[in-house]
Amino acid sequence: MLTKKQIQLLEFIQKRMVRDGVPPSFDEMKDALDLRSKSGIHRLVTALEERGFIRRLPHRARALEVLRLPDALAHLANPAEPKVKPAFTPRVISNTRPARPRGAMTVVDSPAVQLPLMGRIAAGVPIEAISEVSHHVAVPGTMLAGREHHYALEVTGDSMIDAGINDGDVVVIREQDTAETGDIIVALVDDQEATLKRYRRKGAMIALEAANPAYETRLLPEDRVRIQGRLVGLIRSY
């Protein structure tokens, strides 16, 4: 998935391409995203290029080409179409996942449902997760909660081992942006680090609690934490 800044930059580039026929300069990108230096823009552009959203044309100044847009920015592909507010999209690190990927779950009462495996999520120190759909996994329809959107993630790390979640397990996540104290959630910290932890609210602070005494609880201001979904199931291979 893409980070918030990556999405903002891609949106700015696409709008300028539609309006002017040429991409903006790096200085214009820096000002539009309110960054202090162009080095941050270079990192964002490189990340977008690595994920196949843009291409830099060699030997030409300001030569960027938008190759594709995530579903969250699909309305920019044809400006004549009315803008539709995108559905909530979990951002588990570096690349944008379609809000409803093709081939995702169909009906929840089927014996098995195909869910997109979005990449890896840290159950330990937060890591950057790969969010392109690599393949799909079959899960029992009874594991899914209602008709809300669900997705799967592969766990790396052992900080939730006392909750029965091991390194290499695949967790099934119900997409939502709220949680109750005690829920195990996908949390996005500072719009760039994703982790699987137990959620607890302590006044204006959010506690991300591990289920392993070797890891300390992270206590963060609520504006630094965004809930991307709640754990509803687990798949383990032997």
C-alpha cells in the first residue's frame, strides 16, 4: 500500500498532468506536500516508481509518466466522471491496495471465500509491509464477520505469541477504523509503520500492547495511531 504522502504526491502529479500536460517540478511537489527539502520528494518518487505507479523518462527534465492509479484516485483517470469519495482503505505501509480487489470475497455464507493476501504485518517491532496482492487464500466463510470487507496478512515476528499468533501465521482482518479495548488490531503508526497489537485506550493515549513479556507496550498519542482493521481469524500451515 501507499503511504499518505505517496498518495498525496501521486494525486498532485496526476492533477497537474491533466491540467497542464506536463508534470510539476520537484520544487512544486515539495511546496505542495509541505516538505522541507527535495530529498523527501526524491524518496517518494522512487517509491512510486518501484511500485509501478509512475515512470521517470531518461534524459528529460521534469519527465514523469503516470502508469496507473490506485482505486482511491481512480476518479482522476477520467476527470469528466463525477468524483466519488473512496471507501476506507487500510494502509499497511508502502503500496495502495484496491478498496475492493478483483477476486476478493464474494459471499460470506459460502463454504470457502477467497481473500487477497496483502503482504506481511509485524508482530514485533513495526516494519514496512508489502501490500500488493501476491495471491489469494481460501478461508471458511464462517470466519468472516458480516459482509464487511476482509483481507489477509502474513505475520512476521513473535510479539503476539501468547495470544496464539506465531511467526508465519496468516491472520484474517476485518477492515474497520474503530476498535474496542482488548481487540487485536492492525495499527498504522505515523502513517508508515504497521503492526499487529492489542488495542487499549488510556485517556488521550493509545496503548499498543504485545502478548509477549519480551516486548514493551507502546503508548502513543491517539493522533499518531490509525486503526486499519480488527483480527477475526487465523490460518496456520504445518
